[in-house]
Amino acid sequence: MNLFDIFLKGGWLMWPILISSIIALAVVIDRYTVLRKTRINVPAFMVRIRGMIKKKDISGAISHCMQEKSPVANIVRKGLKKYKLGHTRVKEAIENAGRQEVSKLEKGLTILATVAGVAPLLGFLGTVTGMIQAFMTIEDLAGAANPSDLAGGIWEALTTTAFGLIVGIPALAFYNYFLSSVKRTVEDMETVANDVIDVIQDESTDLSDIDDEIEIDL
């Protein structure tokens, strides 16, 4: 008996489980591809960005962010575009960009979590329907059923449970893995955002001190 025959023994509930597995696989491939591109050497990135900001080379910093193509670089780039408007506007731009990037990173994770929860439940539902079928057979045969008469219901009960767990367990594992990856990326984004805002604020404070000294001298 091949895998397809075993699949058919599970009854109609095997098809929703199969569809759930296809959806989960698509989400896993998509999220893995996206999250792999988010990896960045944060310390090296910040050293370079900080140096450019202090040199007032904002266009160079923006160009460097465009080359990185990561959520961390994207929020810095959008913040630096508001550099001339002051550190307050930079902070607002970074916060807005951060929310957008987090939304992009979490895209599809709800679906994966749903599959992780629904697939085993579909399997358990198959267990219930299979056992109902087995007991109905016993009733129809007036209690004189032999094991072969009950095999169909038992097959359905065990097969759907097994396939539901086969789909649900990996889906849950990948969901937790992606969730931890998103969390690390968000922490990097917060660290970089705070650093950039502090540097810009320090630069603005230095300029204000210079202006005050000029006014006093006058």
C-alpha cells in the first residue's frame, strides 16, 4: 500500500489537511526568503552611518542604506530623508517606517499559526468521525462485527490524526522560529533607531550651542 492509498483511507478530511499543508509550505518558503534578507551586521552598519551623519554626509548615508536593503536600513533611510526638518521629524519618520517594516515582517505568520492549530484539530475530527463510523458498523451488525468490519473507521481515525500532526507540528515549529527572527530584527531596528536619533540630536545641540556663542559675542 503506497502513500496515496493511505491518504485515501483517511476520508474526506484528508483534503483540508492537504490544503493546509500546501498553504503552510508556501508561507514558510516566503517568510524564510524575506527574513533571510533582513540579516545585517548592526555594529558595522551603525559605525558607518554614525560617521556619515557626523560628517553631515546625509546623502552618502542614504545611499548606503539603499545598498543594504534591510528593514533596519530602510527605517534609517526614511528618517534621514527628514534630516533637514530636525530630529523630531526624523524620529517620527523612523517610528512610522518601523511600524510598516514590522507589519511586513509579520505578514503570513498569522496564517502559519492558524494552520499549526487547525491541522491537528482536523486530524482529531477525523478520529471522531472514524470512531463514529466504527460504532455505527457495530450497531448495524448487531454487535457481531469482526475486526475487518471495523477497519475502515479505524483507518480513518488513525490516518487523519497522524497527518494532522505531521502538518501541525512543523508549522508550529516554523512559526516560533520566524517569530523569534522577527523579534531579533525588531530589537535591532530599535537599537539602530535610538542610536541614529541620539546622534542627530547631539549634532543639533552642538549647532545650537554654537549659535548661542555667536549671539553672546555679538
